[in-house]
Amino acid sequence: MNTWSRKDFLKTTLIGGAALAATRPRLFGQGSANGDIRIGIIGFNAQGWGHLQNYLPGSRSKLDGAVLAAICDVDDTVLAKGRDAAKKAGLNNVEEYKDYRKLLESKNVDAVVLAPPNHQHSIITIAALQAGKDVYVEKPLSHNIWEGRQAVEAAKKYSKNIALIGTQNRSSEQIMNAIAYMRSGKLGKLKWVTGTCYKPRDSIGLHTGPQPLPAGIDANSYDLWSGPAPLTPPTRNGPKGTVHYDWHWFWNYGGGDITNQGIHQMDVARWMVGGKGLPKDVMSFGGRFGYRDDAETPNTLVSVLNYEEAPLIFEVRGLGRKKGMRAMDVYRKSSVGVVAQCEHGYINISENGAATAFDNEGKKLESFEGSDNGAHRKNWIKALRARKVTHGLLEEGHYSTSLCHLANLSFLVGAEKANAQLADAVASNLATKDAYWRMLDHLKANEVDLDVTKPIVGPLLKIDAKQEKLVHADQIVADAANNHQLRKRTGRASFVIPEIAKIG
């Protein structure tokens, strides 16, 4: 059903100013100074800390027309840091919560910014929409494909609320102008698009058995932190401790660098390709090379996602340019970026959203003007005022996030293969073969012997776009992919993800 129930309608009206009709503007900040939009921040140990600054008076990054009204984090230490920052900025009435569900009940919050770990993104997005709050959710949209679709369907169902995803390159006018240039045909036909995420990722150490919780997180808080993920003790203890940040490298919570940094470049790459939804198929190969540690996700991964328009190749590298070196490899002038290769040249998109066109000899043809991706959070405030999302549509974020999950799923149902077998598997595609040889050179420079540490080669999985499922001639392989938690996980205990729409 795509309309609100009377209960939803009344609850939203009471909580803080949802529009009573499509033609009537939302009234923000009832009880706040100057009628500012009252923002709640949920999760602010990392990316959320930057968001928190956006709503503090006197901050250099303060967003006009919005103010911090509430903070939420399961870690007492992090919560105290937010409290101190608010008081220093002159905000003495900021509400504090450890449980996001309590914050969502507050009548003093109009909109929420979500920056907890990935496995909490979809469930809190849905809960916030159901509570009548507007939502800015950090990338990626989801921990798995199924829950991401539920978040999208929730945004459609509770359509009087604003839901925006933090894939900030969507606000880069430079990229928009570059895409228009490419679509004009000035560089000829698009051949393929390559996204790169070359970021240094050191070993997080090797331990045996469960590790203790940090001082600011007790057993109840850890239950909240785990949310829809299985409640298991932490099994890591790297530079970031036993809970924070290094969850990125564990399948229960994250998906490696492809869903961490890489989702930004994946989103731009899909935008450049022109793919409207999911691709026809996916195939990945790679591994965790150069060290042995507690982490589960690959630090080297090449994925090929085939669209009708052109193939999309994505590369993840966590090792430096060569063994013992922190500087990273560069592909077409950037380590983290996107390259759209056309017949007569290519367009390079940098990490911050700057865009430049080159000919095939590397001569600069044009630099594109306009705002970079720093405009995205300002566009969030504009969307709240206009009651319309222009940049950062949730469904676009879902498709790009799903590409990351699909790439991981091919890897996860793959098998160790000899290097010669991998070479045979990629030999038929020029772009894929190029990525393979560059990966091979990179690993050799890091003194990785693929005859000793064999790469994992995933199968070519076809994609049922309607059901958002994977298809393979071998039913065992298909079942393994579709039953993996990166394809579907419904949650646990009091953290079950609502099924807004039945798929797959």
C-alpha cells in the first residue's frame, strides 16, 4: 500500500511538522530559535562528526537554516564528545540518546542525519521514515541488497518525508557537465568505464578468540551497535580498537573498501555508463594479499559489471605502489576516481568531483566548471525546504550500493584458482584483461606470488533485475549467492527489518 494510514498521519503531524497536504509547506523548528530545521545526528564517531559540525553555531561548515537538536551514539565516550562540542557552541539543550529509536520518538527533531556503521543504515532509514522524520543517510544505503530495496520502498510509501543518500558526487556540477559533454558524442562512443579505489589499508593484526568491548560500550550498548547483525563478540583488536571502524572488513557489518570508499566511485561510474538499474551480469576476482590478519574482506578486487551500454570495471587495491611503500598506484592521473574511456579520448573524475576530458594521448581537452561534491549537504537543506530531492535520490543510491554487493557476492561464491586459470577467465574482454595485467603487476611489486597465494575467481553470475537475485546454471552456486547475507538478511530480535515490499 502506497498511502499513509491514519495512525501514521497523526503520528507524523504530532512529531513535528509533516505537510498536511502536498500544496502546504512543512513547518520546521516549532520551538527552535529562528525557525531552524531541528536536526538529530545518529552515529558520529567518524563521518558523522563532520555532519555534526554542520549544525553547530559558529562552525566554519555551519549550514544555514538548520541547528543541532539531538545526538545519538551507543558509545558513552563518543556521546560525551558530542555533548562537549554542542555546549562549546552554546547549545545547552541538545537531547542525548544511546538508542536511536528513542531519538525518533522526540517531538523536538524534524530531520535526522544517519552515519552509523553500514549494517544500521537501512533499518534506521526505514524507522525514521515511519516516525515521520526526514532522512539524510550516509553511503552505502545498505548492508545487503534486500534491505536496501526495503528502504527505497519505505521512501515511496512515506513519500511526504524527504529521503536523501550521501553519495555527494551527485551534487557535482562538474560531473554533470562532463557527462553532458560525453553524451554529446565529442569523444565518440563510450567503450567502458573504470572506477578505482586505491587506498592504503594496513593489516589490522591477528588475534585469537573474542576481544573485550571498549570502555564506552557495555553489553546493552553492544546489542544496540550490532542491531540487525548477529550478536557475536568482536574478534578484532586493531589500531581502532575492538569495535570501531575495522568493522568495515567483516561481512557481518561491512563489505570492504568497495562499500566504504568505493561506493562513491561506483555511483559515478554507473552514472557515466548510463545504467538505469542493475547490470546483466557480474564477475569478480581478487583476494586478501600481502599479510594475514583478522579481516575477512579482500584488499584487492577487480569486478566487471556488464551493462547494455558498456562494461563497468571496478578495482580495489589496499596495498601500496610496491612493498613497504604507502604511496598508491595511479590510474589515468588518480588513485581514487573514475575514467570513462571513449573512442577518441576519456574523461577523468577525481575523488572530489572535479572532471577533465583528455584525448587518447593524454592531452587535456577541457576542464569542466561548476560546484564540486561539497555542495551536497547544502542541497540536503534545500531539499528539506523545497520538499523535493534533486541530488541524492535513494533509489539511485540503492542501485549503486547493490553493484558493490553484487561484486562481493561473485567473489564470495568463487574458488581459489591458479593464476593461469584466472588469465584464461578474463582473456576474452579487452578492458578486463587490462585490469588483470595491471593487478598482476601491482601484486608482483608487493612481492605477492599468485602461484603460492592463489586468487579467488568468482563465477559469472547473471542478474534477475526484477527480483534483484542472482542466476547461475549451477543451482548450488546460485543458492549460495542468493542465500548469502549480502543478498538478504532480515535482522534479529528487536532489530528485524520491516518488509515493505516482497521481493526475492
